[in-house]
Amino acid sequence: MTTPATTDGLILLIGSGGRDYREYLLAGAAARRPLWLLDAAEPTWQRPHLAGATVVPLLDPERLVPDVEGLVKAAAAVAADHPVAGVFSYDETLVTATAEVAAALGLPGLGVEGADNCRDKHRTRRLLTEAGLLQPRFAHVGTLAEAQAAAGEFGYPVVLKPRGMGASIGVVRATGAAELAAAFAVAEGAGQGGNPAYRGGVLVEEFLDGPEISIDGAVHQGRYTPFFLAHKQVGAAPYFEETGHTVSADEPLLADPELTGMLAAAHRALGLRDGITHTEVKLTARGPAIVEVNGRLGGDLIPYLGKLATGLDPARIAVDVAAGREPELAHRSTATVGIRFAYPPQDGVVREVLLPVAGQLPGLRAAAAIAGPGTLLRLPPRGYIARHAYVIAEAADRAGCLAALDAAEGAVGLRLDPAEPQE
């Protein structure tokens, strides 16, 4: 394991996630400080990056919510034998539990209330609206009749979403009254699969028109600073599947005072103290408006794109703020890097994924299969994130990067057997 640059206390990581999407973060964190993992299974691929590990259930088996009591007890046991400088997680379902552990150990963190303000999308909307920030009109409804009343008041199209899910799961647009019942059923059904604390009811929101971006930023002692900005591509309408992202080191929006001022005000309104956030924003004709604030690094390998584009290591930043230190955020390189996810044309079982080879196409840096042979892929609303491959490309600017991604995605092949219809 690489000798950490800082050794005055280790960092607790709660949950490690999947290797394909998260190992680069473990490696980066371990290069900064010794890393101790709290996870539900003995480490395997994680082991080279760890100073130690504790096997502990992440979820209460009966209620299927984070086992805060067990995690606090396990963290305290580590702290009794080793100096602990901080705690963090990049798992959306563990954000509030991580804040609870930090608070119990007297360590820096987002704050329990701040983390919950991010997890509960209804609370996020309410707090940001009360702070005077541009938000869509919204209503938290429990029945289809209430959804119909809210949509009638706002005007179509509207967006319906669960209160506490991530990755755009269960988020759907209804362009007219005839589509509302089906959209309500999708959002309500998806919400039943998440944390019970955020179940119950659906958010109905005024549709925000305009391009969507996401911003990874650091909060240190309540002061927010953005460090990566990604332009998002979505597909599978009327759903909002995230099909790609591009990150530019010289992104002009990172210096836009309207956007950065709004982001700083939003983080103050949510009461966030020390940690990392991933904020999704629509750039509307009325100004930037927040879609949601997540109390962790972005998914979809966005932090990895940012690392390639700017030279900043997102894991190092996360470790620094978890330990209460002000992070270094100056970009060290200049490039535009993007990712594109390949989705099947229909529901099916994967037989084979064929990939282009890096170096054979202009700008192509990497291509990887996500779904192996035998994997069942179902498109929304029957399933979500039904990806079989991704490609990563680099260019001098965003237009060139998008062109390289188009060519690379077009070179991905898929052999798919049609899936049996769901009952």
C-alpha cells in the first residue's frame, strides 16, 4: 500500500461499493491517510488499500435501514485502539448513518440534520424555497387525486419522484393529465424500495426546462467550494436515465457568480458543515435551480472523469474534509473527459458485449463491459440503470469529447436475447 501523505489518525470508510465504480476512490483515499473499512463482508479486492477492516452489518436486517447503532459501536471500537481523524462514505444510503457515526465520535461531518436535509428531497425543496432560492413549484402528495390537483395548479409537464431514492430511480415526467396516473404509480412504487424513513408519498414538481449539470464540491467549516462540474446527458424519456457526463477543467460555469452564489447559499440553507456534496442543477431561463443535493461524491464515475480532466484527486479531497482540514482545490491539468453509457434497445438477457479498443478510435481512453453474459437488463419503468457498457474519451474541448464519445459508443456491440415479459 502506498505510504499515506498524512498519518495523524486514520479515516473510517463506511461501505466500499462495487470494485468497477469505486476502487479508484479507495486507492486515492489510502494514499492520503490510513483507511479502515466498515463493511458487511470481509474485504477481498479492497484489502491492498486498507490498514484494517471491521465486518459489521450496514443495514438492520428487519427494518432494512442503516444500522446506526451497530455502526457507531463498531466505529467506537476502532477508535478505542487507533486514533481516528474522520469518517466518510460515498454510498447514498449510508450518508445519514455516516453523519451519526461522526457525531458520536466527535468528528467533523455534514451534521446529522444536514445529511437528512439532503436525503429527504421534500425537506430539501422546502428549505431551499424558504431561503429564497429559485425552485420549481412542488407538492408532497399521498394520493393520485392530490397529484392531479397539484399538476393542475402547476401546469403540465410535471415531474414525479420518490422522496429518498437516488440515480433518477422512479423519476418520471408527465406531459398531460392522461399520463399522470401511470407516472404516479411509477414514482410511488420506486419509493417503496428505499429507506422506510423516506417512504410515503410522491413529490410532484413543476418541470424545469434547460440543460442539466452536476457539481461536486467541498464544505469546510460551513464554507462551500465547487471543484468539478459535469454536463449531463439523459435519455429514455419520459424517464431520466443518466446516459453520459463530460467534465472540463476550464469550465467557465465554475466561475459564474450566479451559479456559485446560489450553490453556497443552498449549502448554508441545508446546514451542511464538513464534507463532500454532489449537487444537480438545471440551467433554466430564470436562472440556475437545484434538482437535488446529495451528501457524497458523485456516482457514474464522475469524480474519476474530474480526476482525469483536472488532476485533482476526489478521494484526497473527501479525506481532507472528513478530517476537518481545508482541501487543496487548484486544478493541476486541463482537459475535457467524458463517459457514455450504452443501454440495450429493449429488455433482454446479455449474451455478449463487444468493446472497441482504446487507441483504435480518436480520443478513446477506456471501454468496459458492465453486464456479463446472462445478465437480465430491463429498461424503465421495469428496471433502472440497465447498462451493458461504458466508454471514456478525452479531447481538447467538450464538442470534440462528445464527438469521440459518439464514435466510441457506436463501436460497442451487444448480443441480446429478448427477455420474458414481466407479469
